Amino acid sequence: ENFVTAAEERELLAFLGEDGTWESLAKRCVRHYGYAFRYATSDVAESPDRSWPDAIAHLAHRVGAMCKSGFAKACSYGDEDFDVSTSFDQVTVNDYPAGVGIAPHVDTPRAFGP
């Protein structure tokens, strides 16, 4: 709870408001950093589309520290060799209109692994 501070939220929202265009999908808009998911082919781009902004990189490092410490039991990386620079390779930001949520779905295993 409250993983992102109010100041970090403001920084992220300011950055996202300034950074290019969003890809429009059926009921949401999406933006990718690192390896982008290609919805038309249900696969991932072969090379990173754009680098991560500092605000997102900062949060990835915090998640990495949680994984390394063993705090986040859901992380499969819970060991001392965890390196955030090689363990995370993409971030997807979704923007849903008010009242629209995440539809039931299964992520594509061939794109992301089992």
C-alpha cells in the first residue's frame, strides 16, 4: 500500500503528460517503455522502443530491492544476484477512463513466458 509516494505520483503524471502520444486500444490507452508489446501480433518488439524515464527507473530499483531482500515473495528473483538493470526489460502504462477496469484476460505466455 502507498508504494508510490504523492510526490512520485505527481512526477510520473507530469512526465506522462509531456511524453508523446498514447496508443489507443478498445477501452484504454497504453504507452510502453523498453520492449513494447505488439497487440496486432501478440508478441514483443525485438528491440526496446524507448528508454525508461528516471521516475520509472527509480520505482523499478525499489521493486528490485524488495525482491533482493526477499520481502516480495511473488518475485522469482529473491536472491543476492538480483540486478534491476537486467531483470526488468519493459514497463507498460495503461490509462483507463473512469469506470473502466481491466477486462478478464490471460497474458500471452509465448511473449512473456510461463
